[in-house]
Amino acid sequence: MPGATTTATTAAGVLLTTIMSLQGDGGEERALPVVRVNNDDGVLSDTETCQVYEFDRIFESEFCSAFVTSRTSKSIFSIGETRAMKCMSEAETECVLSPEIGFGVPVAYISGNAGVRSIIAPKIVAASNPTLVRVSSPVDELLMRRASLNASIEVEFLSINKIVLRESFTGEQAFCIQLLLRIFTSSCLDLLI
């Protein structure tokens, strides 16, 4: 539905602008190169820099399976949360994707009333209200893509305390989780929870 435009800061330090609902994405996907999250194949990079995702690659990782994510140390996930908070502050965003902080496990870090939450290895089990959104980088507003994302999703994921949870997310948080799932290879996504 064309009409009022809603603006929000979210996923990957991006600006998501709702431009219409219940339409296809209206654009063709281009093939993107596949790269590892970390060049040394480690679970967590040595550097703490925030590298905003610029829609220029897809990530592969050896750290996607439930077996690996459930055995990753809680302290590693805590380091990830600390890096995500720093990245959120630097990029002025409410969502950070794990590759942006050099973390090989698929995690969406979302900011909310209770602070930063780690949505580890999420798998969407239900989705509704498809919406066409324009996703642009906070560091280069001319760098943007359109994506058809669902405004409401139900997700199974692992908590930082290694408990499998099932929750519903809407709006910016839902967009963030879906963007995370779009930047990893299908072979990685097939292994999630």
C-alpha cells in the first residue's frame, strides 16, 4: 500500500524505510561473492572494529550448526554482545549482525528496553505481512537495496544461556533477523537450529 512512509534505524546499521506493502521486491538479485566471516576461519576475529555490511558479499561459516553453536562458550557470546554494543553506538543503530563484528556464528544483536539481546542461530518458523523496504547504509546513504521482508515473524533461536526459545518479533527487530539470514549462504542456513 503506497502511502505514509515509516523510518527506523535497524539491521546492520542501516536505515529501513517502509515504502509499500504486499508487493514483490521489484528488483533482481545480483550474484554476490561468497567470503568467510574471518580470513583465519576462527569463530571470533582478533580485531574489534565494526565493519558495516555494504550488500557486497554473502558469508559462509563453519559455525552454523546447532552442534557448534550449543558448544560455543558463553564467554565468546558475551564478547560478541560487548562488541555489538560498541558497534551500535558507533553506527548509531539498534541492530548489528555478527559478521560486522567478526563473529562467525549467525547472531542478530538487537537493542530493546532490556538492553542488547543475542538472537543466536535464528530460524524463522512463521512469517506474515510482507513489506518492501529500502535498506541503506548509515555510512553511505546512496548505497541501498530493496528487500521484501516480513513485518512479523516467529523465530526459534538459541539464547546466550543456551536455551532454545521461540518468540515473535515485529518491525525493526524482525527486519534485522531476516537481514542476518540473507547474508549467510544457504548451506549455513540449512544447519541452523
